[in-house]
Amino acid sequence: MSRAIPMPNAGAIKPTDFTLDALHQKLGTPDQALVDAIVDEETREEFIALGSQIASRHILSDAPRIYGVAYAFLSTATEAQRDKIDVSQDLVAVGVHLARELTELNNGTRKAGEEADAGRSQAEREAAAAFAEGLGLRTRTVKLLKGIAGRDANERKRVDDRTGTAENAEALAQGLEAQAALLRELLAHESDKIAKRLALYGATEARAKKLDDAAARVRATAKAADARSVAKVRQLEIDFMDGVNLHVLGELIHAFEAAHDMDASIPRLVPIATRRLLARHGARRAAEVAPEAPPAGDTA
């Protein structure tokens, strides 16, 4: 049974209160069972694939505002209004909790990197730089390949399958090589639509070679350095938490959007930094939405 969250009086939260910590103070810590209900082993890889498409900073930019607006409205909504919104205040509490966890995970990873940086050898610095560059290229290439795949669900799944993970240098290198192989398959594709998308996105053999070269640099620099420093990169866990947070944000946005269609007095929750993945879509469907424009930069 979920813990009932008390409804404050109207005006209890102001726009200036839209911070994760302020919302946490008002909502409290949700029951762990509610948090656990968001994800199970069958969906872990799905969340990782979703989270790899966006940087945490974009999620953490939107989360306080979206959760703040949802909390403020649900706190003072009439029974008739709440009846049209198919999510509860408990989901807002879970979302705030998960966003704070994502913040701590990113801060901890950054701090660990800064502390380790002082004692790194030149070889370790080169390994870390190659890993970061390879990770950024991997993220950009996911967007590129999905743009080429268009709305074909099978082709988009192939992109996710080839992306791999970034839990260590070897995993990242294998993912980059798999992306290169898939790009070459698309370059050899006989479909006229695929050929036109390749041209629109500027995808060439040179990009495939760039992926192979990045994979080789990741392997070579990791071997030359103390590989333990590279293996500590927790990008896989960050991708997972990014995906979980996107899912919760998407569920709230979708529920409020549907309710607004029935009753215009219910606000929309409009994503800004995460709009590419969440605008008018639940996060579980976001991976099936074609990119709005050719990739213009790194999201990592």
C-alpha cells in the first residue's frame, strides 16, 4: 500500500520553490516499494538504451520545473480535475527521489574523476580522453543511425542492439565497431529511401572509419594506461538512471497532456531540454520516435 502524501493548502509552493530539494522536503521520501515498481530486470536494458540518447544535465534541467508544476497543481486540484489525471502525487514523489539520485550519481562520478585526475599518469589521461571522445561519438552515432533508419521499428532496434554498453574500455570499443559495421551495411543498402537519408545525414564511409579509429584508440590507450582507472567509469549506471528518470517524466507529461485534452484547466507539462524525446510522448515510446533533425553535436 502506498503512503498517503498530505495535500498542502493552495499557494503552498511557489515558482521559486521548484528545486528538487525543496520538492523533496514537501513530498518526503517515497516508499522503496514504489521506487522498485518503476523498473524490473526485463526493462533494465530498455532504460539503458533510452538513457544513452541524452545527457543527464538535460533531464535535471527539466525535472524540477515539471515535478514542481505537477505537485503544485495536484496539491490544489479539484476532485473532478484529479479524476482526469491518471497519475498520483506518489509518482511525483518517486520522480523527485530518482532525480535527486541521478544528481548524486553524477556528482559522485565527477568528484571521483577529479580526485583521481591529480594522480593520473600521462598514459591514464590519454586513456580517459580517448574514452570520453569515444563515448561522445557513440552517442552522436545513435542519433545518426536512427535518423537513417527512420520510423522502421526493426531498423531502429538494430541500432539499439549494435550500440552496446560503455561499462569499460573494451565494451565501448566493441560498440563503436558494431556501429561502424551497421553504418557500412546501410551504405550498401539497396533501398532508395535509405540512400536519400544517408545523403541527408551526411553519412559516408569516412564516418564508419572514424568509428573504427575511435575504437582502436580506446583499446590502445587503455592498454597503455592503468586500465583500472578507465574501468571505473560508471557510464552504464548513468545511462540506466537517465532512462528511468526519462520514463517517469514521460509518464507524467503524457498523463497531464491527455487530461488537458479533456479539461483545458489542467496544465500541460512541457519539456524543454528533453523535448526531443518527451514532447507529446511517453518515455517508453521515445525510442521509436525519429530524430527531429540531423545530429548537430554530442549529447554526452
